Amino acid sequence: MPTAAFLHDHSDMRSRVIDIDGEKHPYGDQIAWPGVATLAGLPATTVPLERTAQGLPVGMQIIGPYLEDRTTIGFAALLEREFGGFVAPNL
């Protein structure tokens, strides 16, 4: 995802937008980001790293070589140890 987490929007899907660096994009455009790993059949693991000023999580997707699932999970565990892991936002 090219942005930090954003508040949930329960409006009609066709009218939703996401803000990326001050520019509005159709909400459905974000579906391309998970496809980077899954289209190629590569393992991917997501790990939380920081929080925005609004308290929303910022994460990182780790994509590894084919059949190296344990590598992405292991690297995520190392990052989690260094950055403190997931803490649910207080919104």
C-alpha cells in the first residue's frame, strides 16, 4: 500500500477515494498492491513498524523468493522485535 493506514470508509465503494500524497485516487486502485506478490506466487508477510501522528499503523510488506515463506516470516519477526510489534490503535 502506498499510504499509511486510513480510517475505514463505509460509503458506497464506487464513490470512495484514498489520498496518496495529497492526490485523490479511486479506492479500488489499491487492489493492485497485494497483486505484486500474489500474481507471481511469491510469499509475502506484512509487519507493523510505526504509527502516524493520528495513531494509525504504518507497515511494510516483505516479499520473498518462491517457496521461501519462512524467510519472510522470520524477517518479519526480527522487525517486530526491533519496532515493538502490533498495538491496536485507540481511535
